[in-house]
Amino acid sequence: MPKAPSETEKQMQSRARRILAKLKKEFPDARTELEFADPFQLLIVTILAAQSTDVTVNKVTPGLFRKYPSPEAFARARPATLEREVHSTGFFRMKARAIIEASRDLMERFDGEVPADMDSLTSLRGVGRKTANVILSSAFGRPGIIVDTHVRRCSQRLGLSRNKDPDKIEIDLQRLIPRKDWSDFSHTLVLHGRYVCTARKPRCPECQLQDLCPTSRENAGA
């Protein structure tokens, strides 16, 4: 992790907001690349997307949703069968179990409807804050900081957080970004990490954030 420049909280907030402004110009229509038709489908595709790619998940889900069109259908799914159907997304046993358990929770406690608040969402088995924030922001239009692998990596390279734990990174970013911009910041930073600030070989010479990024400055001086 780069050594972030010595900044006050106010200076850090100013830099984070300039980062956001540039990201919004770079990705003006940023949103999740997962395909879904309703909050429940978004819940399922987000569970499947863990440690996988959106492209892979989007290939699996059309057939999956034809076979299992509702929480009730997923709640009744045979684990071994569902494991085979989501196998290509990786971690298939864990994901199949999470989908079945979350669907059963929805049927038993929420009448089959996906709740629209953080506490209720994270009370579902297999649903953490990242998944909940994806649903809140993309299905219900509510602000949320989504800390996936790209946001985690980019927030550290940009010197916006020194934490490794996703929940702590979320808190750090919440302090720096206005609440109304939480979702935009998340979606644009995800795309920036996916296409520019990549894990193995960041494209620093092409990056729009060079002047705001301590990692870019360190790489330039190396």
C-alpha cells in the first residue's frame, strides 16, 4: 500500500471528491454490469458474482431464473442440483447453500419480498454488507458504499483507506464522500478498477487520476 500524503481530514475529503468528479466523467453511465429484473434477481446474481465475473454470471442466470422464477422455487431447490447449475461461477457449494438459505429466510420472514433496509438484508443468511449495499443502491436507489475487490484495491492505492477489512473501508469512504454520492462513487470506482486500475498491471500512464493518486506518483518515481 502506498504512503498517502500527509493530509487533514478536510484535505482528504477534498481529494476524494475530486477523484469522484473525474470518475464520473470517465464513466458517466456507471452502474452494475450484472443483469437483473427485480430486487430478488439482483440478490441472487450478487451472491453468484462473489469471486467470479459479471460476464460469467450473466451467462448462467437467464436459464437459472427460468427454472427458479421466485424465492419459493429457490427455497425448494435440491442443493446438489443447484450446485451443478451454478458450478461455472466458482465456490458453487457455498453459493448454492447461500441462495437456498437466503430464499428460505425471505419466505419465512419477509413474505418472499426482498427488504429495503440494511439491517433486514444482512439478517438474511449469506448476505453481508457488500451484497446489501449492491441491492440498496441498484434495486432501491438508496445510497451505499459497495466494497468489492476493485473498490478495496483502488481505495488503498488512492490512499483513501489503509484498512483491509471491507467494513472498515466502507466506514473510511463514508467519511470522505457525501452520502448522496456513495452509490456513484462505488459504481465508478468498480469500473475504474476493472478496466484501468487493474490488479496485476494498473494502467497508470492512461489513468485520469494520476495527479490525485499516491501510487501513481510512487510508480513514476521508481
